Amino acid sequence: MTMATKLPVPDNMAQQHSDQLLTLIKQKIAIEGGEISFAQYMHLCLYTPGLGYYSAGSHKLGTGGDFTTAPEISSLFSQTLAHHINDVFSQLTEPNIIEFGAGSGKMAVDILLELEHLNRLPANYFIIEASADLRGRQQQQIEAKLPHLSHVVQWLDQLPNNFIGVVLANEVCDAMPVHRLHFSSGHIYEQVITLNSAGDLQWCDNEFLPEELLIRANEIQHFIGQQDYVTEVNLQAEAWLSSVADSLDQGAVFIIDYGYPNISYYHPERTTGTLMCYYQQQGHDNPFIFPGLQDITAHIDFTALAETAQSNHLDVAGFQTQADFLIAGGITELVSTHADDELKRLQQATEIKRLTLPSEMGENFKVLTLTRQLEHLLPRIQLRDQRHRL
């Protein structure tokens, strides 16, 4: 793990930006009586207007950014995803797409171009984006790369009612604020954020848990026993999925993210949780460094999402590794279809390795497929389906 002393030092402007957000966080702690939940802290760090990591204007995605995502690595990812979308669209009349957190807009461009190639364009491609900065970049990308289809793309602030189509969430849930739990000496605590005597941020154990969090904590105890253990609970992702279910009349939801089923998520050896921070492409585990300048993330408990789906009357149709999902979608066939020269094919072969090898993204990332009111099974998601692990 990268220690704070080895991280790059922000320039003066970036440091002032971070200090401004830190002042706001300390004010929030004071207003709340001396402590805030980690979920509140994470939300402030990532989404405070003009100051949060996703709300400010720093470069985050792709080359030179803090992290890269599968759509940024290769257009083949989104083209393959379009084939899965096409399987859903074949069962719908006038289908649509909603993409949450569309990043640079590249995935939307590549999906629409592939669906156009398949003669299966949606009536609308909706994007729900919390970051005004990223929304502006998405608009520029689509106007530049997709001028003839730009009229199909619309930005929404909330989910529409009676939606028919496909909902896409690629690396969305991992950026949602999480609660932190600490199991110690037979007691259960919520790890909250407070200030020490020097006025610095620090962890603090609070034994008074909200009822919903206490219920989850008792469930987690079953997996970890009585050992000292720290972990995360993503209640916001479950609430988000419930709202998606309320919106969806017919279609499918593809949730693509890094994470585990609960038996692996709460493994007895994963005693420090999955919380990770990224600053200038370096990973570490201290969320108190450079607030507003670094990404904060946690792995996804896919069992919790599957159970939320079932309780909201969605069908849990498939659970695959990203590698199996992409292979089933025909990613290897796309190389020969789209590559015109040997150099391009070699480049795409390298991209496919990054997307599918177990040592890269192939197994760490999973795809949870949820459906509603589809007459036929989606054939591609049957390949090495792992729903039994949920």
C-alpha cells in the first residue's frame, strides 16, 4: 500500500482547493455535534458542488487521469456491451437506454455507433450525471464524435417513469458513499469521522447504529465470527437500485463493477475492508489525505444488490465475471470485424487481455444482469453463469 509520505505533493492551487473543502467538512462536523458518518464524509469529498472530486474540473479519466475504466481502455468493451443490449432490444418495442455516470461520454458514443451498425438504435439515450463538469465533457464528446446521432442523447436529473429499455451502470456503485463498520471484542460500532485535539480528522467508534445498519451488521457477523474486523456497507447502492426498479416497466439492468458475493466480501481474512483511495494514479488506504483531490471507493457486495433486486420484483437473470460477459458478447469476433490492419488487430488483442485476463480486469470485475417482463432468457448471460455464488 502506498503511504501518504510517498504520494505526489499537490501544487498550491490544488492544495488551496483541498483546504477549502476540508474547512467545509470541519464545519459540517461541528454542525452535526462533533461527528459525521463516513458516508457523509465520502459524499462531501466526492460530490460537494465545485469542490468534490467528481464535481470539480480536474482531469480524472483515461491517460493522465487518476484512473481508467473499461470503456476508456477499448471501444471493444462498449461494442460488446451493445450486443448484450441488442438481445434485450429484440424483445422490446421502442426501447431506450439510461446510462448512469457516463464519464467522458466515450461509452455512449461507442454503444450508439455499434447499435447503429446493428440497425437497432434506441429511441432515446438518456444520461444521468451528477457532475456538471463531466456532463459538459460528455456533450462535447458526443457533438464531436456523433453529430448525426446527437439528437438521440438527452441528459436527465432523475429517472423517468414507466421506463422501457436498458439501464447501464458501469463503475457507478463503487463511487457511492459507504458506511464503515468495526467489529471488536464482541461489540459492533459504526466508524465515524471526528476531530482530534489538534483539529485533524480521525476515526471514532460509535456504538449507536441506525437500525438499518445494525440489521446489516448482524448479518455480517454470521460470516466473520467474533474476530476484530472492519468493513463497508453500501446502503446507497441498494437505495439506488430500488429507485431503478421503481422506474423500470420492462427491460434489463446491467451493473458492471468490481466486487464479490457476500461470502467472499466478508471473508474472515478480509479484516480491513475494501476501502481504497486513488491520487494521481497511486492507490492507498487513507481517505483523510487531500480531500477533494483523490477518489475514494469501495468494492461492491453483489449479493446485497441481488437481494435488493429480488425484493423489488426484478429477476436476477445472470452473474458473470467481466471476462465471461465480454466473451459471451462476442468481443473476439469484433476484432476481425472491425480491425483493418495487423497493427490494429495487435492493439485490440492487447486491449482484450486487459479487459479479460484474471490478473487484469477479467475476474475482479463482475456483471450482474437484472430483468423485468422479458419473455425470453437472454442467451449470452448463460455462459458460466455464477448466480449460485450469490
